[in-house]
Amino acid sequence: METLIVVGEKFKDFAEKNNNVMTVNAFERLVWAGEIKKINKVIIGQGVQLDDISRAICTIRKHYPEKINEIVNLNDLYFQNDTEHLKTVHKVKKENIVITSPEKIDEETYNSKLILQDSSELLCDHQTGQHLQGMVLIEASRQSVIATSEKYLLKEAGITFPKKYFTMTLMNISFSSFVFPLPVTVSLKVLSKKGKAGSKFKCQCCISFEQTGVKKAEILFSFTVYDLNYITQKECEQASLCHKSYLESI
């Protein structure tokens, strides 16, 4: 075995039905047994959490240091424990981070990697079959929009609200093929944007999910970013009107 793919325990079915694939627990046993010496390359797939694989990584660093550089995408997992990145994707629990920090490719394109974790809220109920559920990609697109805006788009537009509120105005999803627990590139392309300092920011973008060089899904996403104080006031007004209208209707 020259190349090994490691996936989370939730993707045990994928590991059992495909060659050169192991779950995290099986990988840990392989490392402890010294079988890592037979592996030339380790690829981290979906469902793997840094906290779960860290014991195996420590063993490799201590006893097989020359092998650590052969874990080709290990650095992606460190975003799972990055507190600043947690804030950037607007999550509270680190296990719900599903993407790495986006990187600017050109003036319109920003890429990140999918880093789904076994204990994610999106997998806590059940896992059907070998593929990733569609809701995983939807959440990844949401995090991509927010992180790209926080890291690049809002700063470039001069938007400096102390506290921001993102509102989704359109989501159009096209699935063309199953996405499996292998590495996935999340690519956000800005189609249009409008905003200036002191004003709201509007943007339309297209988020695509590529695996093995094939586009597996595409999401058209339109959103607006407001000052939190403004949108909170509007929400209160609408909540009051809705409450009043409901009581009058019963």
C-alpha cells in the first residue's frame, strides 16, 4: 500500500467498500503497529478531526519523523481549532467549522477546502450511504460567503460596521453528482457586488464544489450585509407586526 486515505468514523461504509481507505481509529492502530513505514503518502479525507487524529500524529512525529511530511493536507485541519477562524465563519462550536480560511486566487475568485468533522451538527443525526449529504455543501457555501466577506470583500468596500448581520436573499442549488469523503475544493466567484462605507453591502456569487477535477455542485448565492443595529430594529418591527396579525387572525 503506497497511498492511504483517512476518513472519519461516520464514513466507515466508504472505507470498507474502497481500497486504500481507513477510518481514523484504524489509522491509529496502523501507526501504533508500525505499519506506517509501508505508506508513502497519507491523504486526509472528510470527517477527520484534528483532536481525534492528534495521538497518531504525535506518534508519527516521535517515531517516524520522516513520514510527517507525507501527510499531504494535514495543515488544513488546524483551522478546526483556530479561534479567529471560528469567529470568521460565525460559528460558536469549533466542531461546526466546515471550511478552511479562503484564499484569494484573483480579483473574483476565492478558494477554500472542505474540512467536515465527524462531530459536526450536520452529521449528528445520521449518515446515509457513502456520500456527503447535500446540507453539508449548503452550510459550506454559507461559511464560504461569510468568511470571504469578512476577510476580503467588506474591507475592500470600506464596510466597517462594529457588528454585522448577513441576510440571504437568494439560493439556487444544482447538484450534478455525489460528493464523497475525499478532498473537496470550495470555490467562490463574485458575480456582482455593491457597497460603500457607511452603507449596506450587496453581493451575488457562485460557489462551486470540485472533487477529482470535476464540478459536483454549484450554488448561486445572493446576500446583503447590514449594520446589526439597523437590522435588529427592523426585525423587532416585523416581529411585532407578525405577532399582532396572527392574534387578529385566530
